[in-house]
Amino acid sequence: MTRIRMALSALALLGLSACVVAPYYPSQSYGAAGEQPLAVADGAPPAPYAEVVPVAPFIGAVWLGGYWGWRSGRHHWVPGRWDQPRPGYQWRPHRWQPMGGRWHLHGGGWMRR
């Protein structure tokens, strides 16, 4: 019985060793000349939600507010999230820009100051 438990424990540890948690790094570009928009819509996005910002998960965390994304032919809310601050950078949010009678979504990202 002890050998079976040890074997099962070893198998569980091997399975967990394959789990990788990688940080999320959003697009580094922000409306640069020639940049392709993430999405193009015929109508303007709705007004932003008034998000309830949860308690920071760690000291120094930076809140990155949500935005209206575009999927399956319609706007959808992408909720905000906490992130690790990056020295020498500041967060610029996603933004919708009117252009040629349509709305273009440009990705947010960490930009050098």
C-alpha cells in the first residue's frame, strides 16, 4: 500500500511539473504610424463600464482598466485586471479611434516614458 501511495505521489508531482504559468504581456504598440488596428467596427463602442476595482493582490500592483473589445461582429467588455508595474514604463489603455466613418481599435500596452 505504501509503494502505491509513493508511486501515485510521484506521478502527481510529475504531472504538476508540466504546469507553467507564464505572464501576460500585452501588445507593446500603441497607435504607431502604419499600425494595423486590432479591430474595425461600423459603430462606436458603448460608454465604458464603471468597474468596481477589487483590492490589490500585492503591494504596488497597477490597475489596468477594462475596455470594449470586438468579437463576432459586436462589442464586448474586456474587464480590467491588476498587473505588475514596470519601471520606466507607463500603461496606455486600448482605445477606439474614428477614422473614415468607421471605428478602429488600437491595442494598449506598456510604453517607455
